[in-house]
Amino acid sequence: MPYKTSLGLPENIVAALSYTVGWVSGFIFLLLERKNKFVRFHAMQSVLIFLPVVLIIFLMGWIPYVGWFFADGAGMGAMLLLVIPMYMAYRGSKFKIPIIGKIAYEFAYGE
């Protein structure tokens, strides 16, 4: 039986939804969910992954002549980075992305 969240949904659904719009959805679920540590872990990991990725892609787009090409390539990679943790969260796994996952785990679980 999946644990419920303060939103009334199963925790694996809310954790997966925290990756849907990148750092924005992660930040929203970080603010909305105060008690469920599993959801807070995935929401923080989403923020820590996608905020720097979005900034890097934005800055790459400003490179003259070839920036848009590199930004599009990085955007495709970011889509893969979005799907994998979303799927793992839906399965109920505490999938930690190297370095960022440890920081998010310490934030959510306080260890």
C-alpha cells in the first residue's frame, strides 16, 4: 500500500510528478509537501538537477552562430535526464543521481 501525501495522492505519483516540468514542478512540490520524505527527496533532486541544466542551456543559446545547435543537443540530453528519474520515482525507488542525489537525500532525510 503506497503512502499518501498531504495532497491525497500516492507518494510515487507525486514524486514522479515533481520531475514533469523540471525545477519548477520540483520547487512547487517541495513547498506543498512538508511531511513525506520520499516526495521531498525527489522534489529537491529535481530542483538540483534541472535549475543548473536550464541555466546552462540558456547560456549556450547565446553563443554566436552555433549556440542554438549546442543548446538543442543539451536539451535532448535533459529530456533523457527527465525521463529516467521520473520512471524510477514512479517505481518507488530512491534513485540517487551522483553527487546531487546525496545532497537531496540529506535534505529530505536529515542524515
